[in-house]
Amino acid sequence: MLEIFKRFLLTLIASLVLIPSISSAVPSFARQTGQPCSTCHTSWLELKPFGRHFKLTGYTIGEYTLPLAVMAQIGATKTKTPNDSAGDPLVEHDGDLRFSGASIFLAGKATDNIGGFIQWTYDNGNPHHSSVDNVDIRAAWDLTLAGKELILGANLNNNPTLQDVWNSTPAFGYPYTSSPYMVGSPVSSVIDGGLGQLAAGTGAYAYWDRNLYAEVSFYRTADGIFSPLRAGIPSADRVTLNGENPYWRFAYNREWGANSLMVGTYGMHVDMYSDPNDTSSAINNFTDIAVDTQYQYITDPHILTVQGTWIHEKQHWNDGVSTTNLTNTLNTLRGKVSYYYKQKYGGTLSAFSTNGSDDSLLYGNMGSMNGSPNTRGYIFELDYLPRENVRLMLQYTGYTKFLGSNSNYDGMGRNASDNNSLFLNLWFLF
């Protein structure tokens, strides 16, 4: 590990010397607004009130500029006990300092009312490939109702909750990045990443007096004219949805002094063909209902953020082959507290938990000896930003339960804590 730290330090020094000092989670937005990233973000990718306003008004504040940006990550991951017995391809790179991947962004305003971003990402994991990543295109109008500001907007995106402006929802929720070589939690709800880069969503939203937010969108299969929203995604990973699938979001937001508080709810209903290549196959149904909250205290030099979300999913399996049960439930609970000093030194503590119905077929195929999805753990992260566009981070992920047990969860002697990992990462944008 000492050699890894030496090479990592040399990489960090080189980045500070060679990378120009451009600020923003998407630097083209910084050039457009003429503002540093600290105006919109507490830290990447977490938004401040002005960042939320910028996104809701269609990314249109500011002047026309070159709408290009680049993001890249270099890191090393060490797992407590690599899973050699299972032939895990992640073992090959355990402890290695590696280029993780990079993204190119086309991001900025197109007109005074239309803007957005398109992200294309190269993933250096297993397998190596490049594909479209997050896409968020919107049109917005800043109006007045009853003497108060009213923002009306329309949105096109390819990942449910990507359009949301509070970082308590899944798409831009914590962790904001994690190792591509770690053992991640194997079970999640459909709204929690299950349709990312696989579906096309269109909808409308309203935000009144920076207090009340409401949105209704509909998601369908990203095919036909929407096929660019899943370009490069392997065919084996694709899904086919039946018709239009509703997504909703309602939130109350209050801002006073250095404080802001949001409480809200979001969710969606999904009808998905069991065979993505056969629209005569059985349709499985998923209904996700969630509540979430976020509190921020923002001053100079202190920033404190507290977030939490709870997602309840009801599954109805009609294909007769994927599961033991006809119906299952799945519950996800996540929370985090983060603190930044001068937006340069930061720390985060997060906890997560997933629990639900036992299903020997569904979760047995994922490696659970007792057919349970129950997984819980924590994340501890330290961050240092020598420049606003360079982040050095150390992230530790620990599991206290994995697929139903803290010991021998797979029947082959593997414990939950064997999946614990340490991730050293250099993340930069320009």
C-alpha cells in the first residue's frame, strides 16, 4: 500500500501543476455564469439554494460559452478479503492504482429558456466500454404568481430522480462517487438506479416562491427517437417498459438566513416486461413510494448538510420464473451527515440499510444462502480540495450485514465484513 500512496501522491502533484483552475461540477456552467463552483455547490455534486435555482431555470442563467467539460478519476481500492473463490473479476485489480474512467459533458444554455447537459462516459472497469451517461434537457420560464416567483418547466431525462434538485434522492444522492472495483450492495429498488440510462422520461414541474415544488413525469422504453438516451448500453442490460410509467415528486422547501430545509415525497410505478426482447412476455409490476428530507447550514467557513430518504417498493412478479413469491417488498433507508470547512476540508458519515421479503430464488441467485436481501452498512469519507476542480478523497465502506447475514452469507464461509473496502481517489474536472 505504501507504493500505491507514493504513486498516488505523484499523480496528485501532476494534476495540480497541469490542470487549469476551472471551477464547477460542470465547468462549462462556471464559465457561463461567471461564478465559482462554491456559488452552486457545497461540494460536488451537492447543490446549494442557488444551484437548485440554476438547475430549475433550465441551466440558462449567464452568457453563452463553449459548452464542453471533462471529468476523470484515478484511484485505488483495497477490499478486506477479495472473493477469489468466486472468480470475481474485481480481484484482478485489488490494490492497484488505476484510471477509473472519464466523462465528456456537453453542458450549457441553448436559448434563454432551454438548456441542459449530456454526459458520455468511458468506464475502465470490467468490461471496458463507453456509453451515454446522465442526460438532463429542460425548458423553463421564470414567471410571477400572486407576487411570488413561479418557475414552470418541462424536462427530458434518462434516469428517474436525475431531474431532482435535492441530493436526498437516488440519482445524485450520496455517495457521489464510489469505487468501480468494490463489492457494492447487490439489491436496490427500481427507482434507485434500476432504470438509469435505460428509460426516457418526459414531464413538467412547477416551483412557487422557493417553497412548493411539484412534478409529474412519465417514463417509457428508450427506443425509437429516444434511443440516443441509452446509446452504448449493452443489449444484455436493457429493459423494456410497458407504456408510460408515472413518476411524481412533491416537496416543501424553506430558506431562512444560513439555513434551508426540505421535506418531500417521490415515487413511481413501473410495468416491465420479463423478457426485454419479447413484448408478449409477462409484465412484472413495481411501485416505489419514498419520503426524504434535507437540511443545510451554509456560512463562511462552515457548511453542514444532513440528508435522509426511505424507499418502500412493492413488487408483483407475474413471470413465474424469477422469484419464489408472487409479491415481495423491499425497503431502503439511507442517511448522511457531512461537514466542510472553507469548502476545502470535508468529512461525511453515512449509513444505509436494505431489508425486505425473503425469496430463495430471487436472492439465492444473487448469492444469499438464506434467500434474504437484508444488507446494511456505513460509509466514512474524508475530502481535501486543493483546488475547486480537484478532489482527493479517502472513502471506507463497511458492511455489518450482507444478503441476510453477518457471517457465512453465501454458504461458502464469506462474511459481510469481507466486502469492506478502502477507496483512495483523485477526482478532477476541467
